[in-house]
Amino acid sequence: MRITRILPALLAALLAALTLGTSAGASAADRSSDAPRGTNPIIGGGYAQSGPWAARLFSGGRQTCSATIIAPTWILTAKHCVSGGQLSFRVGSLDQTSGGTMANGVQTYTHSSDLALVRLDRSVQTTYATLGQPGSVQVGQSVQVYGWGATARCSPEINCQSRLLKYANVTVTGGCSDAYGGNAICARRGDGITAGGDSGGPMMANGVQVGVASTSDRQTTTAYTNVTRYRSWIQSIAGV
């Protein structure tokens, strides 16, 4: 099963339905789910035990997407996650409601694919995500995906997002397109699959980030914008 490429003319109308990010009500943070340990989040999968590079994205104070910190003042996430209000991030905590460091976005750069870089208003000291190079991921490889997204197929998905960082193992099936027609890595469900709120989160292969969450059918297939194909753009802006 492959993810349908979105035509630019239809993007504005269809993006909310096809992308992983969610729009939230004013009290969304209060309604996020903290599923008990022993249940399966990220629609399957499990709870992450470590993720110092993980960043939870808030737009106008509302939980919306996932992200990674790749340098002291630089966040990598999905383009469709950064079009809302003032961006802020909780960096380096497995719990999206406490711990880590809070920082605000002061400048945003977007690519023609589903990638965005956000410069922070302060330097954050943590372990940064290492970005992969071409060849870092192969078809058939088991990779890990992370995020604070929905733990079940619910409506609206903001009501069942996890308070704690989740992960799942998925299997790379080949190349495909992201939400904007950019180069992406497609993967099929392993012990879990991404859902609303996981947008912008990382796909990790052997400990390096190779993708950014773009789309998912919430059942069997997910697409991650291929970070390794856009390293020159990232380096030209963030220096990494």
C-alpha cells in the first residue's frame, strides 16, 4: 500500500487529513492521554527510555507535532507543522508536560519538501540528533520512529495523544513522496505505526536520523521525508 502524492493545488484542502500533525483546542494540553505503562502507544509500539534529542512542538501554546534538536539553537521538524502561531519547544524530556528545556522559535526556514528548520531564542545543551548520510538506511531495514502522537485511531486525535514519548519499529519498503511531493522513505507497520501528533518526529536508523514524519494512513504505511537527500539544505542553514 502506498501513500498518495498530494497535488499542490489540493494541498491546502487535504493536508490536515493526510498529514500526521493535529490541530488542537485551547485546552488540548490538559486533554492529552497518559496511557498506563503496559499499554501500547503510537498505535502499537512502546515507551521510549531515552531521547535527549527529542523535542515536543507547541503552536500558540497547543501541542501539535514532534521534532528533534540537531544543534544548540536548531530544531528540525515537518513543514506542515510550522504554519500556525508562535512556536515553542520542550527539548530533552520524555514527558511533554515537564522537564527538559523550554525554548521559543524566532525564525523558521522551510524547504519545498516537508521539512522545516526553526532557530531557537536560546542555546539548549543536550545530546543532538545526528543526521544520516546517503546510504544510512536500506530497504528491508528495521528502523525506529518516535513521537508524542495519538495512541489509537480516535477523533479528534488530539484527545488520545500520549504525555510520554513513544517509539515503534517499522520496516523500510522503499522510496516514495512526502506530503509536498518531496523525496521520502516509506515504511510498513512493525510493532506500531505513526499517527496524529507524530508529524515532524524522527525516523532513526542505527542511531542516526534519516527521516522526518510527514504522512501516515494510521494503519499500515507511513512516509518520512528523506533527511539524507536534503543534507546540503540543512547544512546551509543550520551548519550541521
